[in-house]
Amino acid sequence: MYVLGIETSCDETSLSVVNKRRVLSNTVWSSLNLHAEFGGVIPEIASRQHLKSLSFVFSRSLEKAGIGKKKIDLISVVSSPGLIGSLLVGINFARALGYALGLPVIEIDHLKAHLFAAFLNNRSRINVPSLGLVVSGGHTELYWMQGFENVRVLGRTRDDAAGEALDKVGRLYGLGYPAGPLIDKLFDLSLVNKRLFEIKGLKHTLDFSFSGIKTKAGYMYKQRNGRFSKEEKIGILSSFQYGIVSHIIEKINSALSQYKVRRIICGGGVAANFFLRQSLIELCRRKKLRLFLPDIAYCSDNGSSAAGLGFYMYNMSKGLGNNNQ
């Protein structure tokens, strides 16, 4: 069964063809360079670029997969959450294509697609219950999962998302946009001050909060008028990343003390962060848990995750079971 996945929730236009979980093509066209000068994504620019690129990306994705459009069996499109204008471009394209080809169209959740990315190109069984974690530029959420059709939010950020905080602080310190990946490349554990950006609040909840340490990093910058040696700057940014990752690991530990699970599923753009990945691997090693992480290529927004989740949800709607893939 060939599934076409369509992802237009933010600034990346991505269409992919997936056969069950095997990715045949993952075509991504990004308008990131148009947003960089503004230090963030401009919704109007994003939606216009989706309109401009969708047809080309669709043709290119089919070409890479080696199939014609008549071979498609199912269309899966991200419908929420995301930028409204961008989402509508993808949804309307999916509906029009489905009508023209006489194909079923299934609308799926963007955050669940991030989690499903960990199951692309492998035959791992999707066992439940699991603890799910989405960490991205727009979201930081923790879930109790009884399958992808039954997901309950345990905690979410009360202010900035983890990726958003990293991008804003990194940009302030001169790394440009997006800054999160650059902070991760500069990260030096030997220069980390573990208490500098320690998050002490929200002890009795599974919610996250990153605005406090983001503000502190801003005050530090203003106090020095941005004058830091290279080592000082790397130390501050490394300590900031350490504080964010430590907060995430702390919340996972709290959830594990309340819920009996043997596996953790992680997804989202920040799931590509090397220090976060290593911290999750070490946590699961110590607690003897199974960890599901996506390949780096499927951490950011992509149509493959949308296609894979769409096939899963289609199977469930037909009563075929969650592992009949």
C-alpha cells in the first residue's frame, strides 16, 4: 500500500511516499532562508511558499519513489496543530488530489506524527503503554500513550517551547536563526555551570517552563553589553542547553515514578539534539527502558511521518490492528 504524506504545518513543504513504514521518498522544500532575517517564521510568507512549491514537491516525491500518481492508495495530511494558513494549503491540496484520484484522505495530528517518526524504516512493534515526548521549536509535551489512537497529555510547556528558547537565546548571542542546532554543535560539557540555568519551579506538575532561564540569559547579555570571550559565550550557551535538557529529563523521571511504562518514544526537531539524545539513552540504560528515537532525517517536519501515521490510523479504523504494518 502506497501512502502519500503531506506536511505543511510550518515553513517546510514536505511530501513523501511510504510503503507501510518503508520510506520510498522524503522530499522537503524549506523557506527557512526567507524567514532567517526576521528571526522566526512569518506565517504569511510560509503559506505563500507552500502554494508556490507544492506541485513541484509532489512531482519530485513521486519521481524519487519511482511510482505514478495512480499507484497511490491513501493520502495522509497534517491538519493540526500548526500555522493556520500553511495547514489549509496542505489540507486543500490533499482533498483536491483525493477527489481527482478517488482516494481516501486521512487527516492526522502533527505531534503524533513526530512520535511515529521513531517507527519509520524498522519493524519494531508498537507496544503500549508508552511515555511519549515531543520536543520542537513550537512544542514541548509529555504523553501517556495507549497507542497512537489513544494519547493523553501529561504535561506541556507553560510558556516557550524548548526549541524556541534555544533559538531565541542563540540568536541574541549572535548565532543567527535557527540557533538551536548551532548551540548543540558548540556544546562543551567541560564548560557547563550546572546551576547557572537550573529550573527550580513546577515541582508538583509535569509541565515545563523555559521562559525564566531565557530571561536570565537575556539579562546576562545586557549586563555585559554582549561582550564575552569565545569561551565565555560557549560556556553560557552550553549551560543554557544543559539547563533545558536537565529540565526535560527531570520531568521524564517524575512521570516514570507515577506511571508504569517500559518504553519511551521521542520525536520533534529538538530530538536531533545530540546532548538530549545521549541523556535519553543514558536514562533508559539506567532504568532498563526501551527508547525509540527517530533517525535524524525524520526529526524535523516531514511527510514521511505523516504518511506512516496515516497508514497506522487507517489500519486501526479498519480493525486491522496496530502492528499489522
